[in-house]
Amino acid sequence: MIELAVATAAFMAALGTFGLISRRNLAFIVLSLELILNSAILLLVIFLPKFEVTANAVSSAILLLAIGASEVAFGFALAVALARRHKVSDVLTLSELGGKVER
């Protein structure tokens, strides 16, 4: 059972890395980062019972989930703001985040 969960986490991390490398849309980049973070959280939750479970370990898992949720919320807010203001979602066309966009 643990082997299946580790294989699933490895697949999620590989899929997230592939999406991070191959995609140029900011929303897909944020989703790929979330996949990588969730694979790490899955491994943490899988291997938590193997070691001495303390309140510190459980709280770190919950903290990682909160960081992942806030990362997704901030990333999508940034993607929506860029798409509305500059009509662009491709990260390679952005010259800088100061408001200037090359077209």
C-alpha cells in the first residue's frame, strides 16, 4: 500500500515538473507548483506514522496545506489581474511586473 502511495506522489511530482517546464500560462504554472507541493504533503502524511508522531509533525503538515492554499489563491489572483489589465497570460511576454508589457 505504501508503494502505491509513493508511486502516486512521484507521478504527481513528475507531472507537476513537466507542467512547470512546458507551460507558459501563469495559471498552469501555479497549478503545476500546487501538484509538486501536494506530492510532498502526500509523502509527509504517508511517512508520518513510521516515525514518532508529535504535535509538531502534524502541525507542520497542516501548515504546508495552508501554504499551498495561499499560494494558489495568490497565484490565481495575480493571473487574473494580469489577464484583465494587460490582456496577457503568457509569462514570456511580460517584460517586468512594473506594469509594462511587450506585445
